[in-house]
Amino acid sequence: MAQYEFGHDFETSLLAVCFQDATFLPQHHDVLKAEYFSKPESKAAVDSLLLFWSRYRSVPSMGSLSIFLKDEMEDPSQVLSHMRECNVKDVPDAAYIKDRAVDFARYRAVEEALFDCTDLLREGDYDEIKTIMNRSLMVGSGNSKEGYQYFEETIPRIKSYEDDRGTDPKVVLTGIQELDECLDGGGLWKGELGLIQAPAGAGKTAMLINLGYGALIQGMRVTHVTLEVSSVKVARRYDMRITGMTKQQLMTKKKTAAKRIRHMANKMCCGLDIKHFPTKTATCGDLSAYLQSRYEHDGFRPDLLLCDYGEILAPERKLDDRWIEIDESYEALRALGQEWQCPVWTGSQTNKSAINTKVSGVEHTGGSYGKICLLYTSDAA
């Protein structure tokens, strides 16, 4: 790919498309970043568009932008002038510009990543280089050009209703009958994010382990990411769940415990990978890089991903509002499940208002609401 393809004219045409095609910004706002543009006025224009979009979820008119930016900037005249030029710019090859938008974003992301990795290469920090490069190569991976053709898929879709509960290969049962009956399709669908909401100490980790066990007895592969408890401690909790023994029984009946664990592994042909990251040091990009490294090493690809828990992932970018950081972490977790085509279960600690509440609800969640919620009563603590 020649660099001139993504020069200044391409950038201004891309901005023009943002104004002139009402469907473009909603579909591509997640891949457009100011740092991908070369001119200061274009950077400011992209920042302004994205800021307006984040607040109002609509493509602004020039009149709305003029009023909006006067409240946001001391002197918006220069950026408004540039945006007016883009707004009226003739783009005869608009279809080409839209088609190459994701390529442009990925090109710039990789270009930036290569620059960032220069010092890391001198230091020999290859793990960080891989993480950064993987993250840049993932830019735009969620922007599929193929949609679901409703009428063309009528016959296979209607036939899928004949399947018994839980037999759809896109659904992973939790193994908890009451919960599966409440979930659409009898379990959590691949690419969906499930949230366990509970106060501190109410059993979020134990619930995640139960969900992992439910997948294991279905012969599935599970990746359990732990951000608080060590890998060994999580493994011991799985020992108790799989063997049905207490910690004291495991200490006195080691051979029996080992036999039961081996029997399950051989009978179910399942797999369990437990990975510990220190609290608030790993982003979703790091999780993705780890999954990729495991897959490249021995072909291990999870059917279920557990993250204990999403709120203590490191944010992809530092923001003044911690709750927005948490929201973005949850969104990134969902995107990770979509990328790897597996369900993702995680936890959320209820806020202080839920301490004396018998049943906690979404109003007691610290961050994003766009998740399936499993509600705990305080009696369970």
C-alpha cells in the first residue's frame, strides 16, 4: 500500500464523508481518532465530531457545531472554517473513501505502533512490542462489511427453532438450570457479555468458577483470567468444585482428588487455562494478545472466557471520569468475545447504595448498563 493513498486529500475527503453521509459516522466512530490525521485543523475537526457524537449520538449540522464548539473552545473559528470546507467538499469517489476508511485507520495505528516500539526494541521488551502491535492490528476488526441477510437466511433461521434448548452451537449453557431458563436461547451466546453483579464478598469469584465448571462438564475449553486472586488459588477452588471435596478433604485424600480431576479431563476432553494479571495492569488488548499467544503456541482457543473482574482491568486510555473508563473496559470485553467468538462472563461490584439493599439492581452498578445482569440478594453474602 502506497503512503500517498492516505495523504491530506484522503483525510479531508474522509471528513467530508462524515458530514455528508449520515450513516458513516455511526458505523465508523470507533476507528476514527484525531492522531490518525496529519494536519492540526483535521485533528481538531475529528476531536470535535467525536465529542459531539459521544454526547448526542448524532451527526451534527454546521449550525449545531458552531453553537456546540463556542461552549467547548475559546476560539473555534479556525476549526469551524476547516469543517465548513470539508462539509461542502465534492467527493466523487466517496464510495472508495468509505471502503478504505478502516484500512486508513489500521495503517495509521500500525504506523504509530511501530514508532512507539522503537525504544522497546532497544530495551528488548518483546512482550510489550507484541501487545502494542496486536492492538494496532485489531483496529477496525469489528467493522465487518457483511451484515445479516434477513430474508436470505429465513430457512436456516426458522429451522434453528427446532433445536432443543442448549443445542445451538452459538450458545454456551451456564450449567445452572434456573439461570439458563432465563437467558435467551438457554445460555449465553457467543460474543455476548454476561455480568455478575454483587457486593464485595458475596461470591462473584465463586460464581465465575461455577460457570467455568458448567462449561468444562460440557467438554469445552475455558480461559479464566484473574486480576485479584492468584492462579494457584483459583485452581484450588476449581479442585474443590470438580472433586466435590472441601479444602480439608483435599489435604487428606490427595490421590482420590487427583483421580477425579484426571477422570474429568479424560472423559470430557475439556481444557482450563488460568491466567493471572496483577490488578489494573492488564487491558483488554493484553488479554487479546495473551489469547493469541496461547492459540499460536498450542492451538488453545476458549469456548468461554471468564474475567474476574472487568472493573479492575486497566483502561485502554486514561480519562478524567473513572466510570467512563469502566464502561469502555466492558465494551472492550464484549468486543473481545466477538473477536474470539465466545461468551464472556465477568463481575461487577455494586456501589455503596446497595449495601443495605436486599435485592441489587442495575441502579447499583458502578458503570455500564449494557450487559446481562445476574442479581444477588444481600442474604447470599
